[in-house]
Amino acid sequence: MERKKLIKITSAITGLLVLGGLAYYYFYGGGDKAINDLFGGLPIPGTRRITITPPTPPKLPKTREGLEREQKLIQIVSKPIISPALSQDGTKILYYAKAGGNLEAVGLDGKNEEKLSTITILGLLEALWQNPDKEAAILTYIESGTAKRFISSTATSGVIFLPASVTTAGWSPDGKEIAYFINQKESFNLTITDDKAQKPAVVYATPIPDFNIFWTSKDKILLASRPSGAAPGILFYYDRTKKTFNKIFTESYGLTILPSPDAQNMLFAGTNSSGKNLKLYFSKIDGSDSQEIETQTLPEKCVFKKDGSSIFCAVPKNITLFGILPDDWYMGTGFFQDRFVQIDTANSQSGNISIKEVYTEKNFDAFNLFLSQDNQFLFFQDKNDETLWRLKL
């Protein structure tokens, strides 16, 4: 009797252990697969063949800093383009595709790219947009090794060619007139026409070639010699009302300028006679009250806010590697590695010009800088591949 009782107790304990093992492997060891592994794949009455897939761990929400970092810098156009500019209403960016020269547009976020014209322009170099509505542009292209220029409407396919010997051109601030230099024998004549290149009138003649035109206000046109750190440059302005020319700078090596939108001030830079020791200055539009800015860059790598209170600049971190400035940069012998800064000039009259960092995380060689109408975004091209980028300010 005692023997039978002992067998029953032993059997009961064994059964409980087996059931407990089955329950453990089923719920904690992989369910049906664990049971099959435990018993060598033998069929076990009462088991269910259910595949249990562990849930995917939830993704942690991105931090505010991470989201801001992603949205800080984006590429707007990924192909080489020419002369991007903000449309008059500020909702899109106009530009010419380098391959083929088609006029195109894209949203400020890089979306909704559209082709505005199908005119093919081979060898396109530059587009000078008509102020302020961008309804036309003076296009410069190369044909048989010679630069040629014509006016192209953004709304129609019509074109108006400028004289073949024009060396440089620029729009008036209201877009109703054009100024250009034309080479006639040994003289370079500053000529003013209407917006259709009609009724040309010569207002000044000079033996000096290669002037750049900056039409800053209705009655004043700045004329700057082509910049070179190997040759002295000059800057003067023509007063249309008084019909006089006034010198601003002479014998200035590496001279480059950028007038403010309100035509009250300007940035200018210069070097020593070896094209080195580049210095940047802020001054009145006539060159007076100049103050050196404690950073080294070229005015072409800057843009004024519309009210002129501050300037955003791309500042090269590797500027000491260049031999002659700005020549080496113009000729593409190397690329700058830029950081972006904001220069506050609101208190410049008291001698207080401050600089703060804006962006330093990625290297660009920025040019063609412009701002959105609300000053929230800085747009620029990268000289390395001529693509377009947007930086949130």
C-alpha cells in the first residue's frame, strides 16, 4: 500500500514538473517553437502552432535640436545653375539651367520645380535680372570665343541683342534703363538706353577698359575697374544730374565692392600690392567714414539685408592658401572653405560693428548670396558644383 502511495506521489510531482516546463517554454521561451525544440519536434497533444513576432521597439521622438539641425541647411537645386534670384513676389526662385540655358523656377523649399522656357542657350555665362520685377534679363553667352549679350523676356520668347562690342552692362534701379560700356576704337563709352536698348546716349568716354557697372540710385552710377590683386584699381561715380565724375578710390589693389540696397553704404575690400593681406571695410557710398571689419572675405561673398542694418557673409577659413586675391578665386585655382557670419552695422556710426557666427558645420565656397523677403533664409550657390542651397537663419 505504501509503495503504491509513493508511486502516485512521485507521478504527480513529475507531471507537475512537465506541465510547468511546458508552460514556461510556451510563454517565455518562444512558444510553439520552444516546445518543439524541447521535445525534438515530436507532436505534443494540446499545443498550438502560433508564430509570435516580437513587437518593433518604438522609435524615440526626435529632439527639437535634431529637427532644427535637419532643417537648418537643405539643397534647393541639385544641378548646376546660373544666376539664381528671388522672384518679385518672393515665393519662388528663378534661375537658368547651365545645361541648355532653359529658364526655370523652384519653390523656396526646393519643391515644385518648373520649366518656364524651352529656349536653348549654349555657353550661357550670366544673367543680369531686371529690377525690380525680374520680367527680363540681360544674358551673356560665349559664341566662337566671344562674349555676346541680349535682353530676354521671362514672359515671351522675344530677344533684343545688344551691340557686339558691349563689354559690361547693368540695369537702373527701376528697371527702365540700361547702362553699358561699348568699345569703339580706342575708347570705351558709357552709354545709357531705355529698357529695350533703344535711344542710346553716350555720357562718358574713357580709355580704361573693363569697368563694372553698379547703378545704385536714379542719378548715381558707380564704376569700378575689374578687380585684381596684381594691379591698382579705381572707383568713381557718375552723377547724371550734374553730369560729373567723382573719384572715390584710386590705386587700390584687389578692389572689390558691394553697394547696399538703399544706396547709402557699401562694402569694399582691398589687398596690398602683392594681392595679399585682404581687408574688408564698411563705408558710406562715397567711400567716407570707412571702418575695417575684423574678418577676411570678398564683398561678392556677402549680401545686405534690405534695410542695410546687417550683412551676411561667407568667410573663407582657408584664405591664407591663396596667392593673389581675388584673382586666384576668380580663375578657379582653388576653392574657399567658408563659414557664415552676420555683420551688424546698425551702430556703425558709433564705431560699433559686431560679428556673430551663423553656420560653420559644412564647407562651401559660397557666391550669389540672396535673402528671402522675411530674412529667415539665406540662399547661395556652391562654387564647387554650382548647386543652390538654403540656410535657415
